[in-house]
Amino acid sequence: MAEEVSLLSSPSESSTSLLSEISNASTRAFVLAFTVGSCGAFAFGCIIGYSAPTQSSIMKDLNLSIADYSLFGSILTVGLILGALICGKLTDLVGRVYTIWITNILFVIGWFAIAFAKAVWLLDLGRLLQGISIGISAYLGPVYITEIAPRKLRGAACSMSQLFTGVGISVVYALGTVVAWRNLAILGSIPSLMILPLLFFIPESPRWLAKVGREKEVEEILSRLRGENSDVSDEAGEILAYTEHVKQQGDDRGFLKLFQRKYAFSLTIGVVLIALPQLGGLSGYSFYTESIFISTGVSSDVGFISTSIVQMLAGVLGTVLVDVSGRRSLLLVSQAGMFLGCLATAISFFLKENHCWETGTPILALISVTLYFGSYGLGMGSIPSIIASEIYPVDVKGAAGTMCGLASSISSWLIAYSFSFLFQWSTTGTFLMFTTVTGIGFVFIAKLVPETRGKSLEEIQSLFSF
């Protein structure tokens, strides 16, 4: 009955409720924690975007060959895989906040290694450390935000935090045109340096505290997060009761525990959603955007500006709607847009290769790439991480984080590595492959992914465990 009332409520009522929830959640502890999460996502974006505008200057200053620079660019993905392998165990062992300490210290070391590199090995070491940190924080960030946010604000808070990844990429692209690569690396370290002093004041996740047996601290932390005048006894009781239930049902098989039958559905949902954007061509579009524009006759400057603006605006819209319209509907719209973007890109290359509609082909290509990135920013850029951080019980969340991180990192590497070969084989065929994957992804979401909006983490996790 409660779900029916929720479905019948008007958008204005939902928006008013959301604004009220934001006002109630604006405690010092939550605002600082959200700031840390947003700065972390911004730092993530700065690292991802750094190699694109600095290639020629780094190669010239350090006398690097194409092979040397290719290693510098690709070793980030190696670090991502290594970070994904350890992220689950690390966050479960030392907690969310201490893991944030570790990742940001590695970010800073990596940036300074790049900034002061005189030899290629130090350049690569800095990039590798950054990759490891991203591999850990890509899952940790959404998990921490979802575990501390109120249920009605959880999606918006996580989406807004992740939106700063795109902002970081855009800022580095812009600064890279006017700032030398060593100075750009120094600037890139600023977000992480800002985070470090804030970490003394942000609270640990109450759900991790319950997991490790620090029950007395759970209600205290929730009071800091929700406000001293808020009654958190019911929320604390729900967290402690569910954690105790999970412990009673658990066993000591460690990582292998995730592969029990009762977690099969949630594992499938999380891994597939995380991998879908990558297998649907995201790495190809992101790393080879300039090649796509040049090949279809589009000005790269116009293309970069258009896609960056549209992606950020779509990300803001998605953040506003995620706790109003729900996760599932936004995922469907986002995936449908990515499907149409891939199809239109394939058509533009087909027209270009066959010398048809030559005056309109660049316009179609620009629209298709912009549609793809805008649709990605609307939902698929943040919601898979939100859902993956919501659906796993606390006893397998670390192992699930490792699996989701590996799925994202390996699929990203696979597309990034193979894209140039596929592009040479057939430009049209490459994007038709991505069209097929995004189409299958739409069907997967429509048939299997349930709505998680408005439910507590414990309610969601009960739905996914059989």
C-alpha cells in the first residue's frame, strides 16, 4: 500500500519532499562527508582527463616514443585492475574513512611523481599509483555516500557526487590548453590535498561500525549525520538487527561467500550494470573522441565543447530526477539514448564511407556523439554505481566491490585496447557492435532491474537475497 501511495504522488509533492530532506540532511557531518566524496570524484576526473591534453608536450619534454607514451596511458588501466582486486578487502578491513585516507595519499604521491619526473619510469609509477587509487575509490565513493545518506536523498547525493567526475575531466581538458603539463599535475593534486584535512572530521559509516561489532557507536554517528534533534533509534535498530541477521546466516568462506546461490541475482545485476557502459563503447567514445570527429569532418573544438556541456547538463538533470522519478526509469531512458547515439554514429560513418549526404554527415556525427554522452550523463554514468552500492549486504559488500571493480576495469581495458583495431577494420561495424550491446542492455534493465528508490538499504538487500 505504501508503494502505491508513493507511485501516485505528484512530481511537485516528490520535489517538495526532496527539498525538505535536503534541508534536514544539511548537518555539518553530512555536508563534510559529501564534500569529501565530491572532491574525490573531481580528483578521479582530473586523473582520467590528464593524458589527453598533455600528450605532445610530455613526449617532447621527456623525449618519449609513441610506445613509451602508450605505456604511460595504458598503465592507468593496469592500476585500475590492481585497485579493484584489493578494494573490497581493504574497505572491510580498515573501514571506509581510513581507505579514503589511503587513496588520497596515493593520489597526491602519483601527481607529484608525474610533476617531477625526469625519467619515464617515475612517470609510469605515478600513473600506476593513481590507477590503483581509482580502482579502490571508484566503488568506495558511492558505497560510503549511500551508507551515510538518508534513504530519500541517497540517489541524489550519490549522483551529485559522481557528477564531479565529469567536471574534473572538463576542467583538466580546459586547463591543459594553457598550462604546462608539470604545472597541470601540481594543480591536479589540489583536490586530494583539500580532502586530507577534512578527513579528521567526517564520520565512519554506521553500517561498517555495526559489521565490526562497534554497536554503541552506530546511534552516535547517526545522530551526528541526521542532527542532534532527530530520532535515529528506529534507523539504528534496523541497521543493527539486519547486521545481526546477516551474521547469523553467514559463514567463513570469505570472498567465495559472494558466489552462494542467494547472491546470484544481486551479483548479476551489479556486474552487468557496471560493465554495460564500457562494453557499450564508452572507452572508445571517450579515448578516441577526436578521431571520431575528424573522421566524420567535425571540428574537434566544437565537438569537445558541445559534448562536455551536454554531458554536464544531463548529469545535473539526472541528479535532480534520480530520487523523484527513480533509478530504473532513468536507466531505461539513458540506455535508450546511448543505443540511438551508437546507431546514429554507425549511420554517419556508413554515409561517409559511401559518399552520401556529405554536407549533413558531420552534423549527424556531432549529434550522435553528443546524444551518446548526454544520455550517459543522465543515468548510466552514476546509477549503476548507486545500485551496486545499495544491493549487497554488509558481509559481502567488500567482495562485491572487488567483483564490480574488476568488471568495470577489465571491460574498460578490453574496449580501449581493441577500439583502434576495430576502427581500422570497419568504422560502421564497430558502432553497430556497440549498438547491439546497448540494445541488449536496454532489454536487461527492462526485464531484470528493480526499482530501489525510497527503500532503506536493508529493505533493498532483503529483496535481492533469496
